[in-house]
Amino acid sequence: MLNRRQTLACAGAAFAFPFVARAQSGFPTRTITMVVAYPAGGPTDVIARIVAATIEEDLKQKVIVENRAGAAGSIGTRAVAQAEPDGHTITFGNNQTHGNNMLLMKQPGYDAIADFAPLAGAGAFPHARVVRNDLPAKNLQELIALAKKEPGKLNYGSTGNGSGSHLSTELLMRRVGIQMQHIPYQGAAPLVQDIIGGRIDVSLSTLPSVLKQIEAGQMRGIGVASTRRASQLPNMPTFREQGVSNADAESWAGFFAPAKTPAPVIDRLSRAIIKAMQTEAVSRKITDMGFALDIRPPAEFRAFLKQEMETWADVVKAIGLQPV
């Protein structure tokens, strides 16, 4: 004879079984929506569309990209966190949506760790340390020496308070013991123009935003904040190669599904996305944008996310940024 608890457990399992079985055998059963929490045309959007178009054949279903921008990426990301966890709504997020927002927003409306199941880490946009052409610093150590000589005299531009370029520079300053004055901008375009015009001394910018200007000689690139050199600028050494081994910073990105999505569905999506990114055509299109592919399966990507959150939480606390 079954007691009451056993009876309820069996009933629950019987109720859940049809959904699990369908998830294992029939997924996907309709169009998949890949949410991008930014406007169309930006680098995150472009990469999402490249991958979405490629996985359609593998999954045998249409994959559409839906742009749901606003509130530092939290609007679209929140919508995915609240979506039905059946694999038909996923997102291509990044270090802001699934990192900085947790530290700098009082109410983002989701938890980047608890509310999502990682599907695959894609890689990152490397950050390049750039300086105005007439600044007497030809490499990272010369910049550090210049900043130490007159603390606080140099200024550095970022794409806004709490942005990756802001926090990354604060991390570098803490690691090497220098001070520079922060000047926030609303986006990369005006910042780049002020470096070219000599109104800003230094910036740590995503490679796509400064690559053409470095190649054209409009500003000087002195280092890459990554573990390896950027293929687009093979002669620019990394921070590590210049003696700074603990200040790497990249604008990473990856794919996520809502938490509680069935494991077989997670596996199916993960395999399709990773396979797509490993193809020569997709890899070439993405890397030509200045993106450095570093594909991580779900478990490895989850561990990476945890480490990232710990690193930047320490930086935010140290510089006294308060959530808003």
C-alpha cells in the first residue's frame, strides 16, 4: 500500500512525464526566439543573427532574433528569465546583462545565475588600451610610469559609469597602483573622437570600436587586456606580456535559456550552437568583427560566470559604486 506522500509523488511524476518526454523526443516543436537585449545592428545583434541563421538547419525550425532593448539590457533579459522554460525562448547575453547589471542595478528583475541555464560561452570582444598619439607612452609600462609620476593628472574615457571600459580601467589601476581621472561618455563614438582629437589621454575600448582608428594611425594601441593577442592586431602585446598578469578584461558573450529548461533541451540547443560556432563560415564572419571566439560548454561557462561575478563585485565594492 502507498502512503499519502508516495501517492502524491507518483501523481506528480505522472503529470510531469508527458512534458519531459516531449522535450526529449520532439524539441523543437515551433519557432525559436533568440532575444537580443540591444538595438538591431550592434555587434551583439549581428553575432546572434549569424548563429541563429546557422542553427536553423540543425534544429529543423525557424530561429528568429527579437530585439528587446532598454534599461542596460535588463528588459529583454528579464523577458527571457520569465519565459516558458521549454527551450523555445533563449537569449544571447553578455557581461552587462549577465554580470554588471547584478552589481549596479537595484532591481534588474532577474538573477543572472539562478534564473538562467547557460547554453554556451561564445567568447569576447577584446579590450585594447589606447592613448592619444602625442602622449609619451609607447607601451603599457611607460603609461604606468607616466601615471605614477603625476597621480591623477592623466584622464581616461569610458562608455559610461559602470560600463566595461570603466570597470576594466579601475581594475588595472588597482592592480598596478596608479590613479587617473575618469571621464564617462554616452557610447563609444564620442569617446573615440575625443581620443583622436587629443582631448582624452587614455581609454580601454572594445577592439571593434577602435580597430580602424589604430590601423589608420589616429591613435596608438599599447596593449590588449586578454590572455592572447588579437588576430587583427598581431603586433600588439597583451598586458601579460608587458608584466601585468592580473588585469585581463574582455566583453564576453554567451547563450542562455531560462532556468528549469529540461536537460535534454539544454543539451540539444548547446550542441547546435557550439557546432555552428565551430564551422569555418561562422567562425570567419564573427572573428572578422574583432570578436575572439572562445567556445565554452555549459558547465565550463557556468564556472566562468561565477568567477567573473566575484572579480567585478570586488572592483565595484572597492571603487564605491552604488546600485541605482
